[in-house]
Amino acid sequence: MRKRVLSGIRATGRLHLGNYLGAVKGMIELQNNPSYQCLYMVADAHTITTPYDPKQLSDNRKEIIIDYLASGLDPQKSILFIQSQIPEHFELTYYFSSIVTIARMQHLPTYKEKVKQYPQNNTMALLNYPILMAADILVYKANLVPVGADQEPHLEVAREIGRKMNQLFKTDFPEPIRFATKGEYIPSLKGEGKMSKSVEGSYINLTDSFDEIRKKIRSIPTATTAGGPLIGGLKTLFILGQIFLSSTDYQNFKNQYNQGNLQFSQMKDTLAQVIYEELKSFQERRKEIEKNEDYVNEVIKEGAIRAREIASQTLKEVKEKMGF
Ligand code: TYM
């Protein structure tokens, strides 16, 4: 049997460069490897763990599927679906919650961050976030999960849950591991923390125009002192440089930096151009797909049927083993 791959992105808005480099690129790579069966979802149920607008959620669910298609995910090769259309995820979450302690959930860095960010929203759904994510992965018995480095603590929880289920109920869940890309951690354009949708000015959207990209890259704070350690905005600039520039260009800019004669504006504008080139084909494909709503609806419908076939099988096994 082919190994399974599962990943998802919350429906919080348009994808940014961090999502693309940390997750989507890995998703595409695995999809194009015939040894894997890939399932990629829109994590719409995870979206409501922080404050949200129902109208926006409703739109964004489809937008993410369009982003997936435009990036090169192919419904002939991968199962593309919307999480909430597979109720087995929620049922499994409940069974899993019976073997997870509250203390374990409260200690997760992602939980603590979100509570700090939204103190009025310290909800059970937020606390349950990693259990639902474990159910997303394990309901398909997925072995590989292409996600950014920030998701590692959640994967650790999924492995723990799988292990404990196997011990207690003799199930056969695998230990899912993260599939990392070279863009597994894209820092913020502001030079502090990671590129994130929730931090204004930190990200480049996949749909940004060339002018927007150039303006944003130019705004990366870069110190004028040369040759020092690559920290803050310099780190962001050089990480993006390493990913997008040719190795010759990258090395030239790096040498100039070390020698103290790098013209930051030149490196930034070159980088903006190359990023735009890569996003341009995505943007063109996206425009085409947007026009074809029936096709997108068909992909979603078909994806749900195929995902559910697998998920219901796992759920049946788990229920039997747990005594239901
Ligand atoms: P989300 O929606 O926050 O992010 C989607 C994906 O983008 C990656 N990512 C980044 N990678 C590199 N650098 C960055 N600055 C950056 N910002 C975001 C994330 O690591 C992620 O891969 N919990 C998940 C959604 C989810 C999921 C799942 C993923 C729900 N169930 C099951 C995998 C399997 C999340 O919040 O992703």
C-alpha cells in the first residue's frame, strides 16, 4: 500500500509566501511522487478556534481550494477536500480527547501564544486544536505531513496520541512525521518573528502585484553596517535570497555583504523580481480557475467522497476497538 500524506491550511484568508514555501511546496513535491497517496484539506474547523467572521470563512474555504489548484495541486493526483465535510474528523477528536490530559494541551507553545493574542477567547475549541489536528492526520493513517517548522509541537501530540491509542486499544496508527522543505521557517519582513497572516506588514501574499512585492521587500529593515551576523531583517533578506536567487547571484550578494559594499536596494529589487516571476504563473492560473466555479465545486465534492471513504473505515475500526 502507498504511504499516505495529509496536510491542511486554515481558511483565514489568502495564502502568503510562508504558507507556500513551508507547506504548499512540500505538498506538491509529494503529490508528484507516485509512492504517496496525498490528501490536502482546508482546515476550516480549525479556523473557528480564534475570532472569525462567518461570511469570510464561507468565502475563504473555496479560496484556499483555488489557491491549491493554482499552485499546482492536481485533483487527479491528490484528494483535495474541506475538513468540515468529513464528520469523522470530529468524532475521532472526541474519542482521542478521552486519552489526552488538559495539562498536556495547556503546555503547548501554540496554545499559550493564541491565549496571549486573544485573552477573551480561551475556549475549549482552542484547547482542543491539537487533538483535532491529530484526528485529521490519523483518520487517514498518514505517515508524512508537509508543514512548516511551527507545526512540529502539534505533530508531536499526534504521535503521542497514536502511540497511546495503539497501546490501549491495539489500533495500528503510524507515527506521522513532518516533511520539511527548505522554506520550513520564513521569517517576518519586519525582521522579528515569523511571516504570519496575523501580523500586518510581515508577509507577501501570493496574489501581490510586482509593485506590492517590491515595496514590501524594500521595507525589510537592513542595517548598513556590513559583514555582521545575519539577524533581524538581514536574516529575512538572506533566507529569501537563498530560496529564490540563483546560487551565483546569492553568493555575489553575500560576498558583497561580507566585504561591506552590498547595495541593499539592488539585492532587494533583484529578489522582488525573482519572487514575482515565480508568483506570476500562480496568479495567471488562479485567474483562470476563478472563472470556473463549477469545476472548483466538482473538485470539492469529489474530494469529500474520496476522503470520507478512507476516514469512515478508520473510524469503524476505532469504535470497535474502543468498545462501541
Ligand atoms: P496554518 O494555516 O497556520 O499554516 C499553513 C501552513 O503554512 C505553514 N507556515 C509557514 N511555513 C514557513 N514559514 C512561515 N512563516 C509559515 N507560516 C505558516 C504552516 O507551518 C502550515 O504548514 N495547524 C495547521 C493547519 C492544520 C493541519 C492539520 C496541518 C490543521 N490540521 C493537519 C497539517 C495536518 C495550521 O494552523 O496551519
